[in-house]
Amino acid sequence: MKSHHIAGLDIVRTIAILAVVIAHSSEFLLRLANVPHIGGAIRSTVEFVQPFGQFGVELFFVLSGFLIGNILIRTFDSPVNFSFRQVRHFWVRRWFRTLPLYWLILTVDIVLYYFLDLKSHEMPKGLFYLFLQNLWYPHPQYFFGEAWSLSIEEWFYLTLPVAMYICTVLARPVNKPRFLFRVFTGYLLVFVAIRIVNAFHPLNGPDQDAGIRKVVLFRLDAVMYGVLMAWFSYYYGQVMNRIKNYLLIADVAGIVFVFYLLRGPSVRMTAPENETFRFASDAFLYVALPLFFSFCLPFANSIKTLSSRRFSGFFTHISKISYSMYLVHYSLIFIPFFYNYQNSSPLIIVGLYILYWVIVIGLSSLLYKYFETSILRLRDRFANEK
């Protein structure tokens, strides 16, 4: 099993998963809100970190797009003509990486929720196995809530290579870079246009989070911003290296601006009363978020190694177990065992919160070592035989 880690991208992945887990578990700390002297600060802190989960997922989207984009671009740019065999090979490798652990955790969740009698009967669980739980309709709220983003990514992995293959068959490209850019931008603009049309009469009602952000049909462009950044980095690497610092500054400035729009007291872009703001938010907020986050990727990609072994080891490890962490941290651990805890003792609450993190990281490390690595070795063996 080959492993080629770029330190900067490991850092991005680490930031993304920690942001998601911090945001999803921060509600537990609200049990300290009534503690004298610190209660107000705790409540303010929890409110401040709530958007981190949304930002972390958007960061995951563009990072996945960047990595997958590099694979598809190198495959397409090779001397061998792009064929459906290459598409199938890409799918097999992706599915070996993502599906076995997802199916394992999904199955454990189904059994666990059944025996704990947790209310999660919103739709048949079999739909989750094929990522059919949020195609153009809202994702279930109470069961495996984090799976919405995985559904978006899997459908992206399925549809983009097909779009590339069909366009290749129809157009027979001569200039591969230009052709790829047109396919990528065309794919992106299709789903931006769908979201703009939806903004006039929202298909799933006024709830932007459930009706737009977590719906496959309205979010497939989110991963494409990372793919486009991979295209620029692949064909214009020297230019991107020269402007990477400026892009990083634009990234930070843009995310701070969006954070203000989401949390600012005078502007609430997710539920504004002003109709113009509402339309702009529904149509373009999910252009701005992944676009700004994609600006950090050239800078991160330029950081090949870290001088400190301690920091390098930390980021590498969290990066490796990030997929397991994403799958287990909320529906498997937080909701069943921590969410409804009511003890008001500050010491016990803090201790349990620390225990939560130990369990998340420990279980994720075990899953990576004994399950994910075995699957990846099987994938490499299967790919080599083919």
C-alpha cells in the first residue's frame, strides 16, 4: 500500500475534521452554561464555533476535489486515450476506499439505534447503502446526520468521470487542457444554475440547511472548485506557486467575510427577511464557501514536509484517521452516549468531554489500523491484478 503524504494537505484535512468534531460536540459544553462566572463565556464560545462544522465540511469538499481532480487529470492527460475502462478503474479504487468503512459504520448504527430504541424512523435505512437518502429531498435529521456530505461526494465521484467520458466520445478532444477546463466549468455551472433556479421557488421549502446545503442535486458543484484548483495547479503550476500567498490571503479574508454574514447580528444570510438577501444566499452562498476554501490549496500543496517530527506525526495521524473520525464521532458516539447526558457537575462534564475525544480518536485509530489499511491493501492487490 503506497502512501504519498503532502504535509500541507494533511494539515488541511486535520483542520477540517477537528472543526467538524468540535462543532458537533460543542453542544455538550452547553451544560456548563449555568455555572457562575464561566457560563456566559461557554455559551458565547459554543455559538462562535457552531459554523466550524459547516466550514469543515466545505473544506473537505474542496480537498477531495483537489486530490480526485489530480488523479483524473493525470489519467486523462496520459498518452492512453481516456476510456470507460479507466473510469471503471477509478470507481473501483474510490469505492474500495470509501464504501467498506461507510457500510460497516452504517450497519452498526442501524443495529445500535434499534436496540437503544432511538427515534430514527424517517426513511428506510436501505437507502443509505446506495446514497439515495438525499438526492433532491432533505436528508433525514435524526439518523446518520453526517452522511449527507458523503452522499454528495459519492455522486460526484460517479458523475464527473461519466461526464468526462461522454464528452470525450462526442468531442474527441485535440487540446486536452482546454477540453478538460470546459468540461469542468460546464459541470460546475450546471449545478450552480440549478441552485439559482431553485432560489426562485425552493423545492424543499425555506430551510436552507436541510433543503439546499445537504441535498445532492444542489451541491455537486462544491467538490468541483477543488478539481478546478487541481487543473490550474497541474497545467499552470509555476503561476499558482507565485500567487499562492495572495490566494491564501484571499481565502482567509473571504472566509472571515462569510463568517460575518452567517453570524453577524445585523445580517443573517441563512434566514434573512429581505427577499434579495434570501435569493442571494440560496443561490450563491454555496458558491462563495467552497470557492474561498479552494484558494488555500495551492499554498497547502506547496508544503511538502514539516521540520518538526512531532507536528508532522500529529497531522499525518489525524489525516489518516479523519475518515473514520467523521463516520464515528457523531451518530455512533455522541448522539447515543453523550447528547442526552444531564449531570450538571462541571468536573464530570469536562471529564466526559475529554473522554469523548479519547474515544473518538482511539476508535478511529483502531478502525484505520485494523480495517481501513486491510481494505486498502486488498484494493492495491486487486488493482495490480487488473
